[in-house]
Amino acid sequence: MRGTASNTSSASDADGRGDGDARGGRRVTLRDVAEAASVSVATASKALNGTGRLSAKTRRIVQTAAKELGYRKTAADSDGYANPAAAGAAGTAGAAARPGVPGANRAAAVRQTQRSGLVGLITSDYNGRFSLPLLMGAENTLGASNHAALLMSSHGRAALERSHIDQLAAHGVDGLIVVGDTSNPRPPLKPSTTMGLPVVYTYDPSTDPADCSVVCDNVGAGAQAIEYLLSLRRRYIAVIAGPEDFQAAHDRVKGAWRTFTLYDFRPVAVLYDSWSEEWGERVARVLVDRYPHLDAIYALSDEIARGAVRGLLAIGKRVPQDVAVIGHDNWFVFCSNAHPTLTTFDNNIALIGKTAAKFLLDAIRGHPHRGVTAVECPMIVRESTEPERRTALNSSDRIFRRNNA
């Protein structure tokens, strides 16, 4: 009997057997992990030990299989299981063997007991205009819960987005915040990509109502813009939009029409083209020519608004005495870098980041949010609607010094 036990022990070591859960009356082995991940035993070993040149996707698949099976390295294994999201904690085995937890949800169950304190932010924003303020807002909330954020850019490419998620998951992130830059609804990440990671979508909402999305309230901004102009006794109002297929343009115009209808007014025109100064300058001249009584323009971006102001001034119109102008975005390059400074709406991106981080932390703790949450866009009143509001110009140097004071 003693010899039989010795042979059994040798076979276990050769099989790469760790101190895992019972699997049909035996311990989970490295070979079990390799089979579950459809890789060789050597590849599984490299993935779990953090060695070798493996893709992030392969490493992640092996790590997930190990967690789902409850595989753990023994103290005798010199390399050890270094991944913090799957390191040998008793909770891993318990979660994987817990009755009633289906295989597809095991990784999420394991994640409830083992957290790395890392959150991944993936952005399609090219220049940081949306992602950096959102990151700053998210970090305030994450830091209070001892979490840190890792930021990666997908440049709007789905394949690169999936690759980044694999990289982040291989580092054991607890969840993902996906940052858009168009406000257009986007398809949700596939379950085969997220593999149980909780996800919050920001700025560009998910098309799946069961997902959690946080966006700015463009409809509310459009409604408030027209109500404000009417309160200034402006009655001949034009709306200048960007491309009609942008959700932001659609929603802001929808809000504007809501207020027009409420007060039984109609705009003199609603025109669509591009998010550009050139469009704003060109259409402002056309509007004054067609509608001599024009006394207000609601431009759906600061770029369009700045162009409109330039076009109006070029033909002798005073802003705001003759024509008031409102923009949207509160982008200092356009709204507060030249006189007259622009009245505009701030997208409240930092608050979107804070809200997304809070919702993600709730999901990590097992209390996910569903549906779309809209964050209010506050209006910033400046010289382009009220001449007595003289405001100092903002340069990038001044903003830098203020932020680092």
C-alpha cells in the first residue's frame, strides 16, 4: 500500500497538480486547466507563472479557466501563481465549487472574493478632450475606494479595443469604463470579450438597455437654451447643428423643439451640416440675409458658435446686442479664448466620470445598475448673450497655472 501511495504522488507531480478543488474525487491539475483553455500544458504553465511570450488573450483565457476550475499552486511550486486576480486564496476554490453558480458566471463569482483594486478605462477619444476630464472625475471616486485606473486608447478600432481589454484583464482589473466621444449609441462588448467583467459605458451609451450607461443630458440642454433665449426677449431664433446622424445633434434639437412647442414658437430655421467654424461662419451670413430680423442663434457646438460670431461681426452685426449666440461643450479653445466669450453648456464630463466610477464600484460589489443615466449640462453665461458680463480670456497657460496652483 505504501508503494502505491508513492506512485500516486509522483503521478500527481508530473501532471502539474495544484492544491485545487476536488474534481470528480481528485484535485484539479494543470492538465485540467490546459484542456479547459484548449492550450498545451506548457502554455498553461507559462500563462499562470507569468513567463514566456504569450498574447494577452491567451494568458487571460488560461487565467480565467484556472479561476473557474479552482486551480491553485502548491507551496512546492517555485514559480508560484503571481496573478493577483487568481493568487492562491481559499475564496477561489470556494467560488468555483459553489453550488448553483453556472459555469459562465464562475469568473464573476470568483472576482467577488478576489479584487486587484484596478479599473480599466478604454477610450476612443483621439485627443483626450473627453477621456482626461472623465479620468480625473473617475479617479476622485476610485481613490476613495482604494482603486486606481489604467487608461488605454482604442483609437475607435474595435479590434484594438478587444486587445486592450485582454491586456487589462490579464493584469487583473476588477471592471471596465468604456469612454466614447460622439454620443452615438454603440454596440455592447461581447460576453466573450468581457468574460464576466462588469462594464460601464460613458458618453456613448450601449444599445443594450440591460447595460449601464452614463451620458450628458443633451435634450435638457437644448430645452434650456431656447428657454433662456426667450427669457431675453429673443423671438427670431435659428438652430445651427452639426451632422444630422449624430445623436448629440438629434437630442439637442429635440430639446429645443420641446421648448418652442411649449411656448407656441417656431424657429426661423433648423440647419444641419458639420461641426466646424467654417459652417458656423457661412450659415450665419446666409441666415441674416434670409431673415433680417434674426436676433438669436443656438449653435450646437462651440466650434459652430465661434464661426457664427465671426460671420456676424464680419457683416456688421453686434453680438449680443443684435444677435445673441449660444454654443455647447464649454471648450475653452473656442468659448473663452476671444471676445465676445461664448455662453455655452458644459458637458459635465468630470461628473460623468464620478458617476460611472460609482456605478462600476457598485457592480463590482454585486449591485449593478441598468439603463441610461443622463447627467445635467449646466449653462455657463458669458458675453455672447449678455453684454454686461465681461469675462477674462482663458489661455492654455492660464488654465495650466490655475489647475496646478
